[in-house]
Amino acid sequence: MRTEISSIGKQAVIEKLFGQTGFTNENPIRITEKGECSSSHKIMLEGVDFDLVYTPLKHLGYKAALNVFGELYASVRNPVSLSVTLGISKRFCYEDIEELWKGIVTASMEHSVKHLSLNLRPSINGLCISLSSCGVQKKSVLEQIPESKNMDLICLSGHLGAAYMGLHVLEREKVAFNENGRQPQIEKYKAVLGSYLNPEIKPDMLNRLIEAGIVPSRGYFLTEGLGAAILRLTKDTGFGAKVYVEKIPISSQTFAMAEEIDIDPVTAAMNGGDDYRFIFTVPIGKHDTIRKDFQDFDVIGHLAKPDVGAVLVTPEGAELTIKAQGF
């Protein structure tokens, strides 16, 4: 069944989408929660940030919401609001937007968002998703954020490179289908495909750290590869950084896919995107707590003296300068 949006009307569509979600369309959103606020904004464009040939709309909505929530968690805030504006071309029907919205609502509920708003706009060039989110944190917690220091630990929240490998599989199968009509052969790639199409962020991650007495000195949300995040870290802190190759977690599925397409998996981890992981820097005195109580985190390196720069240290001890697109 295909229901043209024009047959319902913009306001009726929005009311229908909110339906039984438990949210009301708060436009504009007024944040009433106590705490220090921070905001995050992202725009995702069809053909640039996502390809609807292989991206389910519900997965896309979920992933888009996490894209802005992740920036807030990295800044030591918990998301409390989400404002969404969708630019929609005539090729999308109500059922399409409903699927996209389901993903956005699911992510909002999982991450305890209290305020949600939606607006719809016409678009000439496909689908555009604009999202803004506000996060809050107690002032008493923010006052505990320590100054960055030499030898602060660089902690990573999960394995890297799988999302890049998943995107490679999807693009390869798309080309094969377009050129010779071959049906996608993706069964053995479910792990890396899931990393790209349906990433996850643990909603309790930040609160777990704070409850354990660990307030990060810096935090970054990884959507453009580890290399870009490390360069931002050194720029923001004024320190150098050493990342150890053997400490970077890479899954067996990523290794297997890297071997299949003859790509260095470390290169995928350093330069691939959409990992939806975090790096936090924490005082070296918290090392034992991280190792004991946060086994889902990996200590991959540490801050260093400024003249060190940003380097990748090989198992043989060689130091390679980290480079990334955009720097």
C-alpha cells in the first residue's frame, strides 16, 4: 500500500506519526531539566551520507538519531531532546516516512529522550535529515572534569573498522547487481553489515563511568575514523598522543574481510568511518578501575609531550605519523 503524503496533509501526517509513541510534538522544544546544557546538530543527505539502495529506512532513522546523541555523550551529557526536520521529495510516500520515524522514535526511547519534535519540508533532491539534540549534565559532574595531562590514558569503547568493511560489501554488491543483475551475496557478512547499517550505543555507558568516579578529560565520537579523532585530540589539548597498533581492537570478521579485499585492517580502523565508537581520555590513576570494571573499553594509548605529535606505534617500536582526511 502506498499513501501519498499530499493526500493526508503535512500536519495530519505529523500527528499520525506521533500517534501512540508516547511523545507529543513539542515545537519549539523548551528544555526544563536542570543541568548544564550542550547541543549537537547534524545534517544527513541522500547520496552523500546514505544510500537508500541498501539502507532500510528504519535502520537509517535509528542511526541518524544516534549520530547526534553520540556527540552529546562525548561531551559528558545525556540527551534529553531531539528535533527532526525531514526534507522529502515526491518519491516518498507516508509509509516510507513512517518506517524512518519508527527508527528515530526507537532510538529516542532507548536513550531516555523526553522531548521530541518533527517538521516536514519539501525537497527536490531526495531525502534530507536534519537533527538537533540537547543534552544535560549536573554541574557537580562537569566540575569534576580534569585538565588533560601528559600520560592520560586514551580509552576506546569498542572494535573498529567493521563499519567500513560493511560499506565496502554493500557497494560491491550494488555494483555487481547494476552491471550483471547478480543478486546480493551477503549472508557471511552479517557482522560487518550490522556494524554499518545498525550501529549501537550503550545508553548507560556515560553514567557507568561517572558512577565509578571516572569523568573523562576529553571525549570524541568516532564517525570519521580513529585517525581524525586522535588529531582532534592533540589539537584540542596541545599534547601529543601515542596509539599502539597491537592495542587497537579489530574483530575477526573485519580481519577476514580485510584479507578478502586486500586491505590493511589497521588502515580501515584509522581511516574508515561510521564506527559509532568513543574515545575518552582519563587520568592514568584510573587505569586499574578501567581494566577491572570496564572490560568493554580498551586502553589503546596515552597523551604525550607536545613534540611527540600524533603517532601510531608499531609492535617493533617504530612511530608513524597519524594522518587523516580533513587535516
